[in-house]
Amino acid sequence: MALPNQKMREAVLQILYAREFDDGDVISFMMAELKTTRAAITQVVERVDAVCSKLGEIDTVIASTSTEYRLERISKVEKSILRLALYELMFDTAIPPKVSIAEAIRLCRKFGTPESARFINAIVDGVYKNDLEIGKGEEAL
């Protein structure tokens, strides 16, 4: 059974967050938690690996866009949400940018705080608007 897009994002976020502490195997845990198949979790892990393969570029964008906090000061939950959202904005042309932004805010409201939702929105929306201003369009991110 495939996971709905929102559940998939939540699972990706949870694994990205868990990897901030330990790179251990979380597949069995996620299968039980989401009551889904190994194939569905494999898709989640593939997405996590794709995000992790671009962390250098993503973290550079976060650091250059965040005027309030250095990357090291951003909470692990917020950093994980930012990484997922910016991966979608910068590298996944199948997801409309407004969906990525809305989903990042939804994830913040579910896993973070109202203040973190504003912070995440400012960063992700800033990256999106900056891309539009320099005229590159979504595919060049």
C-alpha cells in the first residue's frame, strides 16, 4: 500500500530528524508506526537519501537565507523541515513550489511551534521569491 503524499512527507521528516541523532535502521519502526509495507517505507528511505545527497547545497541556501539564526542554532525539527521543503523546491520539479511551501508550514504546525511555522515560511518563501526575482524559474533551482 502506497503512502499518501502527506504521510510520506511526515515519514521523510521523521527519518531526517532521527538521522540528526543516529543513522540507525528505522525501517522496522516506521513500518510498525505507519502500519504500511516495506515497499512504501523503501520509497520514504529513497526520498530521505535523495535529500541527504543534497544537504551541502541545501544547508548553504538555509545559511545564506536565514538572517535570524545560524544553521547550528536552528532546531533539529525546523532544520529537517527546511531541508525537505528546500529539496522539493530546488530539486523536485514534479512538486509545485506552492505545495512545498504549504506542506512545510503544515509540518511545522504538526511537529513544531507557531513561531517555527513563521520562521520556516519566511525562509522557504524567501528562497522561492529570490528564485523568481533572478529569473531562473523552478527548474534551475
